[in-house]
Amino acid sequence: MIRLRAKTSDAVLDASQVRRVRFLLLEFLPAVRCQVSQGPGIAIVVSDRNREDLTEALQRRIEEIIGCQLVEDD
């Protein structure tokens, strides 16, 4: 399972950012579904993929969209 959270706890996403993040994860992992919490405290969960499936390049692209760094959420 991939569980990520924003390093900045007060970060918030708008609807467009949520759609873009979901699209990238569903398209490039590929995943059946993913959950993206708008925040504050952005959280991303992809239950049907492992952390190793998320490439550094894809994570960087998502971080560009959300405007902050992501860390693993245990």
C-alpha cells in the first residue's frame, strides 16, 4: 500500500489539483483507485500498489502539483 502525506501539515489542495494527482496515479502506476484528501493535511492512499511502484519521477511530479514535499505515512 502506498500511503503519503504532505510534509506541510496545513497544505490544502483545490479540486483541480486533486483531479491531476488522481489522473497521474491511476494512469502511470496503474492503479484501480486512489484516495486524495484535500486537506488541510494532504493525504494520498493507493491501496492496490506497493511503495516501490511509485517512481521518484512520478512522486516529484505530484509534489510539483501540490506545491510541497510528500513523506511516507506509516
